[in-house]
Amino acid sequence: MKRSKRNFGIVTSLLVIPLILSACSSEAVEENDVVRADANKTEVIGAHESLIQEPVAPEVERDGSDVYIQMTAQITDVEIANTYNYKAWTFNGEAPGPVIVVNEGDTIRFTLENLDPSIPHSMDFHAVHTAPNKGFADVAPNEEGTFVFPANSPGVFMYHCGTDPVLSHIANGMHGVIIVQPAEGYPTDAEIDQEFVIIQNEWYRYNDLEDMTNGEPSQVVFSTKALHDGQVNTNGTVGGLIDRPLEAKAGEKIRFYVANMGPNEYSSFHVIGTVFDDVYIDGSPFNHYKGMQTVGLPASGGAVAEFTLTDEGEYKFVTHHFNHV
């Protein structure tokens, strides 16, 4: 029996139609039993076995162009499928981690507090310029490290734990998105009615480096992170954006900050029923494309993708690698 591979979300205009839930629910429960059996083959690190650390909200404060960011590395159970809890390695108890937004030209003054009592963790921001052995240095258990980086390149970037083996840390949940807003904005800013963050990632057998290296993902999922007050904020959960769909009005122009966390799979990001009016590859205003049907996102790739919903209804988005749909 194959393990579940599901990868879809919904943008609705005015009406939410729960048809997909009834079509998928029974199969998902059956397949998740197999996933749980596979997960149990790999032992949880001893110090993590009974550890469920309550999520700690990140602290972000601005002083001029200096942005002070404090985040945690911590162990938290995340329900990634119905009744299947994954003891995730996380930033701030979320997997993917919380979205971070700064401006081009800011100086990031970043502190990582490692609440994991067992192993070191670190932070690798793809948005910054630094010597990795210094700026992305490991932080030991129950300690904290502070690093300073310039954010001089606008875009949509991945962040992740950079501690060896990096694949284990990313695949176990330690990844997220940092957006560096361009100093001059995007040419289409005035046209945008709503904007959301969309993240794709995949899961494997729990903490199984062999499966993470050579196996097929057990789940390929989308999540969203709250960019503005009142928005939906989800983990990388099967069906998370079916249960809590994004909402817009017919005729609105929508901006997605979309990113593929991988760690291994390519994403062919597509919104069914529309065409992308404007796309900025990696979120750079210099990489501007128009009229795209699909946005290709390698592992760690990002984009700003903008589209207009012309009719009231239900709009799914998928990776057009359809073996993961």
C-alpha cells in the first residue's frame, strides 16, 4: 500500500465547498496507519521522547534600520496527518517556522535560543551575506547565540537549520521563509488587494536519514503563514488549507509569496483556473515575468506570484508534479 501523497490548497471567493474533504477522508486515514508504522521504525532521540515544548512566539523589534529578531529551536509534536503526530524539530514550535519580514537595507540582529536539551541547532538565512562558519554557527543545547547580518538583497528566501546533518534538521521541520521587501517596492504594488504566504514542504519517515536521502516523501504538503493580523497560520499538515481555505473576493488581484522548502522535491506551482499576471522569480523585482501558467521552484526556491480571480468559486493550487497531488 502506498503512503499518502497529498498536495493541494484552496483559494475561495465567497463560498467554501467541502466536497474534497468527503472524497479524501477515508483513504487518508487508512494510508496514515502505514505512515505511523514506518515512523516507529526509527527511534526518537532519548531526550526528545516525552518532550513537547509549547511554541514560543518569535520576538521582532525595529529600531530604525536595525531589526532585532529572537527565535527558538525547540521540539514540538506537529499533527501532519489525521491522528499522526510527528515529533518535529522546529523554529518556535512551528513547522514550517514563522514568516519573518524585513526591508532591503536592514541590518538583522538575530538571536537563536536553543531549547533543545539534546543537540545543537543553528540558523542559515538565505537572504543574507555572511561567512557561514561564523554567522551560521551552531548553538549548543540550552544556550543562545547572537549574529548580525545585512539584508541587502530583496526577495523571498528560505531559512533553515544549518547544523550537520543538514538534511535531518530540514526534513524534521527546521525551515521557514524570510521576506526582504524591496526598497522601491514591486511595480504592481498598487494593484494588489490581498497577499498570502504559501509554503510547500515534504515529510519522510521520522528522523530516518536513509529515507530522507533515498526514499520517497510520505507527504507533500502546503501551509500558510500569517503575514497580516487575522490571517490563517498552519503547519505543514495534510489538508490544512482545505480545512481552513484562504478567502478572497471575485475580481481581486492576489499576491502569493510562495516558497518550496524541499528538502528534496521540485515544485511546479500552479493555481488551477487562472494565469499568473506577474511573477518575480525569487521575489526579486528585477526578475519580472508576465503571463506564466506555472512557476518552477527548486528546493529552497521562492517567488512572488500574482493572479486575478475573475469568477466566484473554488480555486485549488497544486504542484503540477502530479505524482504528489
